Amino acid sequence: MIEIKKLNKKFGKNIVLKNLDLSINEGGIFAVLGPNGSGKTTLIKSILGMIIPQSGIIKFNGNNIKNNWKYRDQIDYLPQIANFPNNLSVKELIRMIKDLRASQTKNEEALIKLFKLESFLDKKLGNLSGGTKQKVNLVLTFMFDSSLIILDEPTTGLDPISLIRLKKLITMEKEKGKTILITSHIMSFVEEVADEIVFLLEGEIYFKGSIPALKTKTNQPDFEHAIASILTESYA
């Protein structure tokens, strides 16, 4: 589904991605992990066409994304920070996003019920808590039916019950054959949902594979210790 070859990106003198090669097949849940500054966000935004790399090729479903914005219609994206217009109500925002995308939604009412947002539909977004805004963010992401879903820190601000519902929702989308790309600092969440991880260090791929394979590589008994081992080694 996604093919990346020799991707390089720098901001000024700061090199963020270095000759990065990455293949992500269709179907399954992939977690992009790494410490702050490792290039996770830059990689995600490059795939979305929000950042233009200095060099390299990104292909989506076999087609180069350069100068080809239409591929974004096949991607649902949840940004890490939900910056909504404070003067709009939840209902107005949902309507606006539907009009902007000009594509049919599949289950917005079910998603509103899933995250218990019925009583918030007429409330202004500026008056909502961070957790409630994140639930609105999730509804906006999952109410379309795209083949690729990118979730940047999707658990931010969620209460335990909403987190359980999110994990169930992600699993359901995977069962439909979709590809789900996740970034998260919550290792327990990643371990529970991810089929494969990609660990970035200083703009390069340190590891790509399953969590059991990472434990074997690092000779650690559990996922959190495996990640800690990588970080300890990199900062030594």
C-alpha cells in the first residue's frame, strides 16, 4: 500500500529523515514508534503530503504521491491535536467536514453513540474538555470509509471506557481489511493492537517487525523493557 524509497527531509541544518526506506502492506495495524525528534510526525506528514521532502519517493497504491493530491481521499487522518473552531457546535463541525470532503459517511450516528456524544452535539467546541474534543476528533476520522487510517496519538485525553471502545473500533476496521497506521507513546496500547511496529531513531529505521521479534532482538522479557533497552542504548 505504501512504498517509501530514500526519503530525506531536513529543516534548516536539522536532518529529520535520512535515506528512509519503508514498505507497509495493505491490511493490518502498524505502529510508528520512537522518541521525541525521531522523525515520526515528519514521516506521517510526508505520507499525507503535508510536508515535502528534499528527496525520495513515496508511493500510495503504486502511484507516486508527488503532485497528486487526489490520493488523500483514500486516507482518514486523526491529528494529534484537535484544533477546532471554538464558535462552532459539534453538529456544525461534523456537517462542515462532510461538506468539505464531499464523500458519504458510513456510520456517524453509530460513532456518536459509541463515544456518548449525543448530549454534546449542540454545544460549542470551545466549551468542551480535551477528552470530549478527542472523541469528536475520532468521530470525524472514522465516519468515512477510507482504505488507510492514520491515527496520531489517538488515546490522548480518553477515559478508560472510551479507550476500550477505541480499541474495539480499531480492531473492527482491521477486520474489514483496512490499513491502520498509529503513533503512540502508550506502550500497553501499542502492544495490544499492533501487528507490526516501526521504530525510528534519529530519522532512520532501527527496527521493523513484530513485537515478539523485537523482544528477541533486544533480549528483553516484555515490550516496555525492549523499548527501554533501545532508548538506553541510543542515549549511552
